[in-house]
Amino acid sequence: MVGMPYYREPLLSAWPDMVSDVGAPPPTLDPQFLSTLKATEFGLYGPNTRGLRRNQVEDTRKTDKTTVTGIQAPKFLSEKARESSKTPGQAAGAEDEVDDAAVKMGGDRKTECPPMYRNVEIKYSKFGVDDFDFGYYNRTAYSGLEIHIANSYANALLQVMHFTPLIRNLALQHTATACIVETCLLCELGFLFDMLEKAEGSICQATNLLKALSHQPQAAALCLLEEDLNGGPLPAMLQRLTRFLLDKIVEDFRITSPGVNLMLQAVQTAATEYIRCMNCRSEYTRPSPTNVNELIYPNAKAPMRNQKAPKVTFSQVLKMSVEREFPSKGWCPQCQRYQPNASRKTISSVPQVLMLNTAVKTPEHRRLWANPGFLPEEIGVIVDHGQFFCYEGEDLKLHLQRGIHNITVYSLIGMTMEVEAGPGQKPHMVGMTNVGHCQPEAPEASQWHLFNDFLVRSVSKEEALSFNANWKIPSVLTFQVKEANNMMDTTWKQKIDTSLLFTDSSHLHDSKTYRTLDGATEPPGPGSIIALDTEFVAVRQPEIEMNSEGERETIRPKVYALARASVIRGEGEAEGEPFVDDYILIREPIVDYLTAFSGITEVDLNPRCRNTISYR
């Protein structure tokens, strides 16, 4: 060791015991505000819409301290149990806190996002996710979906599809078949819908469906996965996912139903596109069906002096979007080069489920949606000689009274919306659905519910159909023919194909540990008694951080994957003998086989050594 030399003057490292005030962080500019500015060589300029005076300084430190927070997380179930055992009378008083926080709109409705729309987070104790009080956020009979799962941004869309009767019925009918396609998303949709219905308000998760989505080759190419940095804004990702999902479930339904594709009839708008070359005036046609229509908006024109701007209605926007008459540039077979052309669509038929991507891209679009009453709860559509006509409000009532044309009336089932809660919170998607359309009988009034992941709340019709240009904008709309409302099909339960239980897929006949069911003497049914045993391995270690108090805090829990599933007879002469005993092929990297608990080793999940099967 080298000692410190003697010194006569203060050392340069002898800093005084003082707190130094450093520069404040720069103010965060709203993307909407930036989009209104015009770029020049020296910078950006435009009207001052931020509410600050010239040369006024913004206190960014204070802004950072007062970041927007959502509903405060409740105590863990284990903590509540301990407190209730000590003071039984005081536990009930805090049960309605979340309702008070959710109902409270929090200041000026025009500028501030209410608590029930903001991000919700799961807190983990040493007992994992089972100790979190999901019931604190949901007092309804409708189940929410967990977050902290890859691609859970799709939760809002899945909830809207679940409450669309035609899509739910067809998905459940398909799931009851003997489909064994590993990448079938329609099967996973059916499993999810069935689970949400049986849960009756308990928390659910879409892990299997979202995992199947991540294994789709097209999903990565279309930037549908959250891990893709090129995915863009959430509304754009969700709109691409909507188009991909509908195309995929139409194809999945065709695989097991080679005849009439009912899913195709339910969601497809049949149309023919006419394309005319503006150079040689030649015209040709091509089929142009679509499962999702994207809205296009009229160009905003400044009104003449002393004249009001013409009112734009949703029906006008929808007609313009479906017929899609606009100039473009494309290949002309006659000219043998790219030429300017004009295209238009003629409509042959409209679907039973009308899915619309709102494609909100500009501040003008946001202001249009923010107009009170812009989105109607019902619309009427007439297709006549290839033309598409849409009506709403009093015009719709008038056409229904006259009864001259064959008009199709659609009900608004629900929508997904982007919520921008403000500083300190990232944008996220929520669902808004009228659950009354899925009741066995039509209720007297609308039953709109907000689905903010695992937070579920009943809201008024006015709240559901109102939007805000600052923080609440729709992304995907779902309409369904009114005749199909409340038509819930349960016949699939009597048509479940159980042939897979009698089929042995193993090629290792010498080392089998099970015997499949005998179709003649062991038909499965509602009264069958069985036992189920499962073993899991870990595919991701928990994420743990140290909080400000020096305590370990779990940010993400350990993730498990099913490694082995066994189903054992619970009655009869062969009671105790398995009829299913399969090792599961796991595609994710395994970080811990948990052999001490599961008995699973690396050899067991090696396809070369074991007859592993896919998770489906």
C-alpha cells in the first residue's frame, strides 16, 4: 500500500457538503402538437396551442413529480387475510375504494383521463400471481384478461370478438371438431371464448392463443409481435392484427369444413374493383373482397365566408370507405407501363359482421371522432346495383318505415380504443363492448362495459360512445347484423368429436405407459370420472429488482410450460390406468427442468428419445 503524501492545501477532491441544483429536464412536447407544426430550414413553427404565453417557463420538475397514476394496487390476499383475522370489522370498509376511484372522472373531462382507463399493473408477492386481488378490479360477471404476457396488447380485440355472437358461435363449433392443426388460431379462439364464459368473472389469460400467434410465420413479417421494434403505434399494430386474424380464421374454418365456409360468409365484403387507365382509357376488373374495411375521411376544406363547415356523418365516411373511389398509380396491361389510374368498387354483398379499422392519423380525424354523437349505435345498409348506401338516426328510421328497399340493420357490438393517459404512462388499448347482445334474451337497455385488461367496469351508453381527441380514440369497430343479436348457439356441446381419445399417435409401442380408451366400452361423457396430472418446466426465470427500501420485489414471475400431461381412469375395471400420457414438445428455451418436483429430464423432452407431441 502507498500512503497519502502530506499536503498543505485543500485537495481538489474535497467537495463541500452542499446540494447542487442542476438544470431541469426539457419539457416533453405532445406528439399531437408537433404534428401541427410546419418544418423549415431553421426549425418548426406554427400556432401556439399549448396554453403558455410567450417566454413563459414550464416547471418540468413539478410535472415529473405529478405524473398520472392509475388506480392504486390493492393489498395482497395474504395481507388481507392477516388483517381480517386481527380486526374483522375493518376489512369491509375498503372494498369499494376501487369503485370510487373508477367512477371519479378526475377534473376536467376534456383534458384528463379518468382512472379506470389508465394502465393497470399486477403486483407479485412471494406467493406469485395467485396472491394478487383481481376481484378488486372486477365486480362484474365478465372476466378480464391478464397482462405481463407477450403480445397482450391484443386483449382488447379478443374481448370484442368474444362478445360478437356470430364469431363466438363459429369458433366454438370449429373447436368441437377433431382439428389437430398446430397453428390453428380458430381453435385457440374457441378455447379462450369457452374459458371466458365458464370463468364468470374470474381472471383468465390468453397465453395459449398469444403463444400460437407468435409461432405464425406471417406474424413476424407483418410486425404483429410486441418484440418487433418496427411495429409502430399500438393502434396500427392492432389494426394489422385484426386483418390478419380474420384472414387466418377464415382459412382455419375452411380446413375442417370443406363445403360452405360460414366464417367467410360472416366477415367478408364481396366486391369487384374497376380500374381505368387515365392514359389509354382502357378499363379492367378484378375481384376485391375484404374481411376488414379501412375508413377513409373526406378532405377538410375551409368553409366560405359566413358559411358553416358541412357536417360529416359516420354514414358518409363508411360509404366513401367501402366504395373507395380514388386516383392512384398502377400497371396498365395496355400501355405496358405504370400509369395514373382511377379505381372504384362495386359491392356484391355485405357481411354479417362488419369489422372496420378507423385509421385515425391526423388531428382532423381526432376532432371528427370527438364530435358528440358521431358514432351511431345502429346503422342501416342498402346494396343496390353495386352501390353501397348507409343510413343512421332519423334517416334509418324513415327507410325502415317505408320498407321499400331491402335494408340490413347493424348493431354496434363494440370497439377497441387507444388510451393516452398522459405523462408517466405509456399508451395502451382497451375494449368497450355491449355485452347485452350476448345475453340469451335481449335486455331492455344497452349494457356497455369497459375491458381494461383485468379491470372490468359497467359504463353508460353516453360514456361508451363518446371520444376525446386528447386521450381516447377508437381503433377497431365491430358491427353485427341486428337479427343475429342474442342468438347464442350451444349445440356444439352435443357435437364434440372425441375420436382423438381413441387414437394412439405414439410410435413407441414397446414402452407405452398408457392404454387408449375403448370406444365400445368406455365412451366419455359428462359423468365420466377421471384424474388429471400435469408436470411443468420453467422457460423463463423471474425478474427481481431491489426497491427503494432495499427489499426484493418481483417484477415478472417465473414462466412455466407444460411438459407432461397424464389422464387416468377414475372408475371401471381399469381404474387407475392412464389413457393419455404424453410428453409435450416445447419450443421455448428451457431454463430449469425442475426435476426434483416434476421428474422431467432433458431426455424426456427430446423428440429423438421420446414421442413428444405438439401442445395442441
